[in-house]
Amino acid sequence: MTPSGQAGAYSRSTAIEAVPWRSQKSRSYGSKTRPVRAISIRNRATEPVGFVGLAAAIVSGDGSVKAVQHLPAIRNLKPNQTNRLEMRVTVTVLTPTDRVVFYVSELSDRGGVWKAADADVAALIKSAAKRLPIP
């Protein structure tokens, strides 16, 4: 479990573990305050990963994806190495019922290159949002 109370997600085939964090930092932009979101990613494999592309999907209360914000790519992630990325949501204004969903959008290792299809990601997010309603 993470400090924010959310379980980390990982992929068995690539052994990449991504854990979301809720940072205490925020920055004021005029009258708006944008909190910082963070994700920690770790390579649990025995071989290095050449490229990992992460993205954050901003999801409304009904499960529809409002926007997708791509994070800077992580290159040459060594075995058991952890990397943490912080971001501010800049693609849209967050409402209290919005969620930020981090996911691996691209991955390149010795096994080849993998890229997530936007339609598949949106369908997975929508089905998860139906099962996990907003408290």
C-alpha cells in the first residue's frame, strides 16, 4: 500500500511496478491551486528496460476520460532501480470528482516494443470506474 492508501499496480510480463503517490506540495496559479501528483516506477526484472513511457489520464466521475497528459520518458531503467516522477495536471481543470489514473503507455525492452492502444485503455478505465465508485 502507498501513503495515499492505494495499491500499486504491476505487470508480470515486464516486471514493471508503478505506485502512485499523493504529494503534499502544491503551487498556486492565480486563484487556482494545482496539487502535485507523483508516481514511482521500479524495474523488478533481471534485465534493464530501455524505455518506459508513462501517461496520466484525467477521469471524470462517470468514468469517461477527459484528457491524457504524457509524462517525460524514463530511459535505461536498470534492474531493481526505482524512479519517481512528479507532475502537475495542466491539460484540464480538476473537479472534486475527478481521478488521476497513471498507466504505462509505451515500453521497450529486449523482448520488443509495446504501446498501449488508447481505446483499450479508455475501456479498462471505464470498467474500473464502474466497479469503484467515488466515495
